[in-house]
Amino acid sequence: MQFSGKSVIITGAGKGIGRACARLMAERGAEVVALSRTQSDLDSLKGEIGGRSIQVDLADAAATRAAMAQAGTCDYLINSAGINVLESVLDMTEAGYEAVLGINLRAALIACQEFARARVAAGGGGAIVNITSIAGHRGFQDHLCYAASKAGLEGATRVLAKELGPHGIRVNAVAPTITLTELAAEAWSDPAKSAPMMVRHPLNRFAEAEEVAQSIALLLSDDSRMISGAVLPIDGGFLAV
């Protein structure tokens, strides 16, 4: 899969899966427009892969629209930005709800809308991949808002695929399991914590960020030109059992 002459907007590109996507897409020839809240992450990424970078707080809807306008018309969009606030149902706060839904769902939908408007104005075509989670399919303790945001984004992915399909724009999602980014690797480093979760995966391991990025690249590529409205689990079989 090569993306020479193509351009991709990646939200949450400074860390984790988003950064892995940025590296892979640049390696395959795409120009990367990286969006992140943290300028130092953008600076270090640009030092690695070049491309363009836009510092933006996606919790701010107006700033998100402005960043997408600054990004301009690109061929692809990867919505990777996401946060989690761990709260039980009984202890859930409006602040936690608004923070998680604001970035995980609202910002993603704004990015999709602005990307699609630009693509339609340019004559159509293009592809979007939204990053969701297995948490949208299984009930995990203290993940109420996170699960709602990811399940909501999967529902939105199907509507986006329906409405944007006539314009030649494909929209899909990937639902990764625990992915061993730098932060996650530390959080799951204790075997007493990780073993009960890992055993629920038939492949008996968690995902690597690069593996998620490779699946996203496949969905963006012309090799997947007949795939739209799909949610691809990247979970080592977790959702199958």
C-alpha cells in the first residue's frame, strides 16, 4: 500500500496510535497533517517525518473547525484523538462526561463534517477511518462515558458511510483492544492486572500501535475500495468469544 501524492489529516497524532499512523503514512509516501494539543509532540513528530502540524485543543469545537480549515482539502482523515475519565456510574460527573464526549465524539464528528465538506467541494472521493474501541462492545467497569463515546462513533460511522457514499467518500472504523502505547504498556505492566484480561484474547496478547496503524492504512487504501460502513475489530479475537 503506497500513498504517494496523497495527504492525510490525523487527529491525536502526537502520541500512541495516532503517532504510529503518522509514521506509517509518511513512510508510505503521504503528506501528513498532524493535529495535537501538545506542541512539543508535534515538534518531535515533524522532526521524524516532516509534513505539517497544527496545535489545537479538540475540546474546543470552534478551534476544531478552525484547525480543519487550516488543514485544507486532504485525501484521508484518521480520527485518533481520544481521552478517558474513569468514573463509576454512581460517581459520574458532568465534567467527566463533557470532557470524554467532547473529544471522543463531538470533535470526531466535526472533523468528519469539515473533511467531507472539503472533499465534496473538490469533487468527492476520499476516505475516513474513526478509531473506536472494544469498550463500545463490552461493559468495562468505570468506562460508562468512554463506552458511550465509542459506541456513538461507530453508529455515526455507519450514517457517515450512508450519506457520504454517493460522493465517493468511504467511512470505516477500527475497534482496537488494549494497545501497548507507551502509557498503556506502563499501565498494564503488572502481570497480576494484565493476565486476567489477556487470557480473554484467543491470541493471548494485546495489540501494538503499529498493528492498528497497518489496519487503518489498509482501510484507507484502494485495496479496500468496496469497504464502507464497517467496524474492524483489532482485538486478537476478543470480541469473538
